[in-house]
Amino acid sequence: MKILIAGGAGFIGSNFVYYFLEKHKEWDVVCLDKLTYAANLHTLDQALQNPKFKFLKGDIADKDSIFDVFHEENFDVVINFAGESHVDKSIEDPSVFLTSNLIGTQVLMDASRKFSVKRYHQVSTDEVYGDLPIDRPDLLFTEASVIQASSPYAASKAAADLLAQSYFRTYRFPVTISRCSNNYGPYQHLEKLIPAMIIRAQNNEMLPIYGDGINIRDWLHVYDHCTALDLILDQGVVGEVYNIGGNNERTNLHVVKMILKELRKPEALIEYVEDRPGHDLRYAIDPTKMMNKFSWEPSIRFEEGIIETIRWYLNNQNWWKDMVGVLCDE
């Protein structure tokens, strides 16, 4: 059996590469990645030592090259992590996001159809649902929630989800879709909130927080995300959507203060900056379907996971030292 992990040199994709190689030693694993600024081939250094692993550089939106890869490799399963994910960058230039997140998804699905892939999984985001009011903690996103994206990034992911569902309806394409809450853990690019704040705080730099920091996110450790995806690939029902949440809502300000406390840095480093346009107030995933279908639940408590993540970044400076984290996107 052979799996294609598209976008496997990025944050979540690379964590899934290592998880899958360890869990499914009998499988051949192929990683395809364009190696944009947000990817890092050095993340896969250990995987590249594994004879069951192969890396291919490529753009999922390049139809001719993708079809050539599928013709040569004969994949059984495809999982798509590839794409752009930085909200602020999507506001600056939506076209890049539409090309990668929507056209790239179409190309991967067309190749999967032509070359008889048995299962295709689309990794999506809770941001396709828009946001929830802060004063209604009883409200959560379910798989039946209305799609109402707030940013060009979220709209590009929502469009890809709808396209995937149309392929299931029209072609009986064997697709499943998952929508996850905010991930954190090793190998996340410094443009994202948690790693950016860890490095800035360690360097005694100011920590920029949008608005007043009351925006709420549901945090999911990337390892728990990987276990959920593995279950969906193995037992998920084609045509279905599965929400993957961490059951861990925190304001951005609370997360930053936790980081400062662990690093023994003063809260005076916090700097409130002008909020971004269309900033979602609150994300909160209801993972009941995952729990009932697969007996899955998050295994890593945020209080433990954030400390583990802080230590990883402090102990792996060679991995991130050449990065420049400019925009602290959640």
C-alpha cells in the first residue's frame, strides 16, 4: 500500500509523515511539497533516512506534473495538507490562496479519479464556519454548521470543501473531509501565534497581540490531530465531514500570558496592536461525531502540551533560527 501526503513538509503534514511512518511501517509513504517559505525540507531529515519514505518536490496546482507523479507512483490513498494558511497574507493577495487551496485540490482529486485512488482525504479548517459570539459558550461548530467564511483564506478552504463534496455527489469520488481547530506543537512556522510568541519572549522582544486579545481559539495538539486523521482514513465513511477539536478554548491573551509565565518573562512585553480586518471572535469545535464514531478524544492537555512545545522550540533553535516570523497569525 502507498500513501501520498501532499504538503508533507509543512507543520501538520510533517507531523503526520512521522506519525504514519511509525504507525504503518508496512506502507510506502510519498511526500509531495512545493517547499514554499512555510515548508522546511530539514523537517523531514529523519524521514529521508527511512527506505519506505520518498520526497518529491512539486506544485499540486501543476496538472501535468501531478498527473505524471500519479501515473508513476500508483497511490492507494491521498491526504491533502498542502496549501496556504496565513490569514493576513490572504487579505493582501487572495489569488495565491485560490490557486493553491482550490485549484490544487481540484488537480489532486482529478488525478486521484483518473488513477483509481481508493481514498482521498481533504484536510480543512474550522475557519470555514466563520466565528461564534464570545458571550455564547454553549454554541459550538458542528458538521452541520453553516459555511460562512470571514477571510479569503477561509473562503478558499470552504470552496475546496464544497468542490470535494460535489465530486462525491457527482462522481461518487471516495472523499472524506476533516475540519480541525487551531493546531500547535513542533515544526510550526514562526509566523504563527504560539511559536512567534515563544521566540519573541525568549529574546525579550515585544509581543504583538491583535486588538485586546480576547479572541478565542480552540487549541489542538498536532499529535492528537494525527491520531484523528489516521482513524478517519481507516474507518471514515466516504462523503462525510468530521470535526476535530481540542476541547480547549483560550483567549489569545491567556495563551500569551501562559508562555510568558513559563519563560519567566514580564507581561510588560505584551503590545496591543491594531486589529486585522474581519478578525473572527471565537472558534469552538464540537468533536462529538469523532468521539462517538471512533472513540477518539484529545489525549494531550493544553497545560502540558504548551510547556512541551515551548521546550521543543528552545531545544531546536537550528530548525528555526533562519526563519523570520513577521505576522503572528493564529
